[in-house]
Amino acid sequence: MRRSTVRRTALAASAMSLALLVSACGSDKSEGKKDEPKGKASASAPAAGKAASAEELAKLILAEGDVPGHKVTEATAADLATAKSVTSDKAECKPLVDAMSLRSGGAPSAIVIRKVMAMPKSPAPDAAPEDKMKAGLSALGGTITSDTLGAYADAKAAGDVIAALKKSGADCAGGFNLVAGSDKTKFTKVAPADFAAGGDEAVSFTLNLDAEGTTGTTHLIAVRKGGTVATFYALSLAGQAEQPKAVVEGQVKKLG
């Protein structure tokens, strides 16, 4: 593997600064709240004027099989513990960092998180060794998206989360540092993205980052549906993440 590839891998991992990437296929229980029962569960939106419970969110969030070509897993206790330590060097960028770090802005009454990995097509059994190697590298460079659902008391409280993200994106357009312990990742630009996310209202950004001259691109999208906010942060170990269109569309559809 070339040195630049290694640097890009370190770049992406540092950008998230979470076990999200390391444990993308883990199976530990996640949010510290009761999760959905095994098997099919009927998803339905929470009653009007009432914040969704963790159990209701667990039925509404993406599950394995909801997005073709993607693997859906739960966030682990390690993910959440690491996420708590992620901060920014600029107070005005906190809403962005919260959305990037498995946290829903404001004061959600419940939160549920999933990790969604784009899976490459498997090479044919009789494929040449070099083709199998390319497939393996492609898998490492696939886009990984965190899908976070936060429940709020009403549509206004949820709307305040979207408004805070819009303001934070504008205030931090010139960049900021994401800080996780002794690690820092420099984001050089935050720009509004052309992304039709759906829902009652939404906001989306493309974030450019730089680590020792190696650049990368990540994507942040937040969608409000009633009193629920779905936040998506997409990155790639190869540095250049794709907009998680299928993931967002699948989640918004499931929210109803």
C-alpha cells in the first residue's frame, strides 16, 4: 500500500476519531437503552405532540436489509465512549461536531444510532488474484455512514437543531479543528451541499479536511421529520466519501 493511501486512511480515522470505523461490523449493544426485539418490528411514527421513546426510535431507524448493498450494525459502547470526548477548537462549531460524533444536537429525550457501510460487489470465485486484491481495497475505501435518530418534545425543538446546524455551518465555513484527546483533524472548509434530503426540513454540508497535505471529503446531512431529527455523517478510509443518498433516502422513507 502506498504511503499516501496509508496517510489517507489515518486521515479518515482521525476525522471521525471514533471506534465507528474500527468496529464497523461489531455487534455489541449500543445506546445503553433497550433495543428493538429480534425479528421484524412494525415501524410507526410517534404520536403527535409526544417525543418518541428509545423503543420507538429503534423501530424507525435503519435495520439490516433496509438499504440494498449496505451492512447495518449497531453503535457499540466503545463508539459512544469515544464520541463523548470529541470537541472543537471553536465554540460556534459545536453543533457540527455533535452531528459528526454520534450526538444529536439540543436535548433529545432519546437517541438511537446505527452504522451503515456500503459493501462492494464480491469478485467471482475464479477471479484473478489481482482482481480479488482490488476488491479488498475497494471494501476498505467504501463509505461508512453514521445514522443517528434523536427524539424531541415537538417539531419546534427538533427544528431548533436544524437551525443550529445551519448557523454553525455558516459560522464555520472557513474551517475548524476537530479535537479528540491528543488528536486534531483540520477541516478547511464547510460548504452547503446540493442534496435533496426530503423530510419536513433538512440541511446538508460537504466538509473538506487536510492532514499533512493529504485532503479528504466528508458529508453531513440532517433531516427533520416532525419531532425527530435524523443525522448522517459519511466518511471513507480512502479519504473521499460519497454522499450517502441511498442511506438517507432509506431512513427518511422509514420515518414516514
